[in-house]
Amino acid sequence: MPKLKTKSGAKKRFRITASGKVKSAMAGKRHGMIKRTKKQIRQHRGTRVMFKTDGDNIIQYFLPNG
């Protein structure tokens, strides 16, 4: 059996916390800021912890060695 590889795009976008949860940046901050309200830009700062089921899918399919 070949080794399981981590998806390169996923390791740039997600981090796994010590308790096994998945942290990610907020969506909608890559481009097009002129269309967004100041409130939206402010609220999308920083990172968030994903919901458990979403985080479990990320770990299972994209970060198997994470």
C-alpha cells in the first residue's frame, strides 16, 4: 500500500488544534473587498474553529497525517 499523502492546498488553509479541532480562516476575504461592507470585513478577521462534522471530514480526506 502506498502512503497517504496530505493535500498541499489543505495544509496551507487548515490547522489542527491540540484537542483535534480544525481551525480555518473566515471565507470571503481573498478579493473583492470593495463590495463588502466595513462590518463584514471586520467580522471576517482572524480564524474560527470549524463545526465538528466539517472538521472531521477535513481530517479524514485532506489531512490524514495531521
